[in-house]
Amino acid sequence: MQKHRSTHSIDLPTLDPPGTKRKLHRPFAFTKVRPRYDQVEGYIVAAEPFDTLPRALIASRRLAYKPPVMRYAWLAPRDLLLDYARSHKLTRQYGRELSEFDTMERALGVISKKCGALIPDTLLELRSTLLGGMERRTLVISLYTNYDLKRRDLPSDNAIELIRKALDLRGSPRWFLDGMDWRWSYW
């Protein structure tokens, strides 16, 4: 039987320290009125991902509303993933040509296994983000979300470093706003 972990006791280096208060703007700040994209577009296009996740965005059933999905991720190196897929014959599956997205996702999975990162497929994902705007589809390599923080199988610092080196990424992952679930909503 798994013990319950309180969101107040979660202490990871990727989160703001307990007790930290940070002023947030919509869509990060809670409002009962769900904002439309055009109401927050200017802020989202210019916003940078968070280095550490604000405590207000940690998912908790104690609240009547759930926060937007935030992804601890890097910007996806499209060219590297596509070149890897082509050179390792990962562009076709079951006799059919894969889409660019599916090809990159497949390459990411193979690279992860080959480098020995051992990050579960349910955590390591290729996803879209709204940061940077909707006009261009910005993809990120997501290691986990603000809804995964209580999981016991979060990637270790070593696993994160292995995947970073295998993909030739610079810097630490940061918290990106999800491309689909970007507003506060009811549980």
C-alpha cells in the first residue's frame, strides 16, 4: 500500500521552496472565469518558462479547481530527432509512413532506451506548449508534469542528465505551459 504524500511536504529542487509566494498572471493565476486564448495571448507569447514551479501550480485535490498542466521539459530538438529517425529507419511502422510528430516520438523513445535513462514511457513524452504562441507548434520533451509530483518513479538527476547528453541539450529543463490543458478547470 502506497503512503499518501501531501503536496505541502513535496520538496524537489524543481519546485519553489515551501512557503514561497509568487505573483502569477493569467493563465497561471487562478480565476473563476476561464480566460479565452485571445485574452492571454500577449502574455503567453512573451512569457518564459519557469525555472522552478510556483507552489500555487502544484496539483492538489484539496482545491476545487485543478491548475493548468505544467511540463518539466526542454524545447525539442526537431532536426536531431528527425535525423536520428531517418538514419535508424524509424520513419515507418507497420508498412506505413509515420507523421513527423510520431517519427520524433519514436526516435525519442529509442534514444532514451539506448542511453540508459530508464524514464518510464508514461513520463517521457513529446508534447506541445503554448509558450511562444499558437502560430508555430512548439514541441517540448516532457520529463514529468505538475500532476506527477507524488509519483515515486520520477526521473532521477542521473537519468535526466543521461537524456540531456544523448539529445545534446543545453541547460536544465524548465516548466512549460501545456499546449492543451492551459487553464484552471474543475476536477
